[in-house]
Amino acid sequence: MPNPPLKAVTLTHVRYQNGDQLGHFLAWVSLVPVFISLGGFFTHFIFRRELHCMFFALGLIISQFINDVIKTSVQQARPETCALLEMCDSHGWPSSHSQFMFFFSVYITLLTVEGIGLSQIKNKWTVNFFPWSLAVLTMFSRVYLGYHTVAQVFAGAALGVFLGACWFWVVNNVIYEYFPVIEESMLGRMLFVKDTSHIKNVLKFEYDNARAARKNMAGKAN
């Protein structure tokens, strides 16, 4: 009985031509959505439990679900180069990597523009430069490495910007009103979830309170 064909875990399975240094770099760039999801949001939930970030992550999950639905409905093939990359068993329009990164970038931009937790930062454009640069590089990497066509990555980028802006509006105009309810709920108290969006400079606030708590403990010890 013949063995069934092998299938790679495409989440981190990125190929590039041997000896292509740019391709090697772009292969790592195309993994940025994985790093953000597993390294960024998961770590943030474990150590921070911030409601805005949790709903940010939920929006990205919803965006990915919408991407899967569209891909299944449209069923547009990937470029011919995907045959060398073992990626022809999935559809290509729109690019989920581009959609993820542009959703992420537009949401970060709107957070900084509205000053949610970042109102004390003077040069807010510097905060936005990094995610948008990664978004453009990720979009370019998917074409360069042969996983998508130009049309597919631009479709993903446009959909990501649209969904990111819409979800930001939903969170801040609809869901935000229920943040106090979530904080005071049994589950919210058990998981220590919180909302710090009303604090102008969260880093300074936590820094000052941590120092004050340490001095208070030292004073009691003496």
C-alpha cells in the first residue's frame, strides 16, 4: 500500500531560492504575521490582559475568517510559481499575509491618531513607520517569493485596510461602552482583564505605581 503524500505546515513553511540573500530576508519578513500573532498578542494576553489589545486580536481573527471565506468562494489559483513551493493546494485571492499586515498597520495608526494609551508620544509618525514598512515588505515578499500575484497582494492589502478601519470603529463606538461591564464581570475579574485607554501615558503610569508600591513595601519592612 503506497504511503499518502506528505503535506507541510504552511504557517511557517516558506521557501526561497538557494543562494538568494534577498529571498532569505523576505522569507523571514513573510513570517512577521506569525510572530505578531503568537509572540505579540499571546504574550500580551499572558502578561497584560488589556481589553483594547484583546479586541484588536479578535479583529485580526475575524479578518482571517473573512479571508478564508472569500478564498473558498472565489477559488482563484496562485501563480504558476507555486508549483515549486508546494503551495498549489490552496487559493491565492486575496493574500492573507497582506490582509493581516495592513489590518494591523491601519489599526495601530488609528490608535496613535486617537491617542489611545499613546497620547504623550510627540512624534507619532515614528510609531506608524515601522508597521507600515513591514506591511509593504510583507506584500512585496509574497510576490517576490512566488506565493501570490500582484493583484492578490493588493486585494489583501485593500481588504485589510477596510476591515481594520471598520473594526476600529466598532470597538471604539460600540464595544468600548461595555469595557467596564467586562472588567467587573466574574470572568473579567478572574482573568484580571483591564482597560487603560483612559490613561494618557500607560508606561509612565505603571512605572510610577510600581516604584510607589516598592517604596511602600520597603517602608513597611522597616
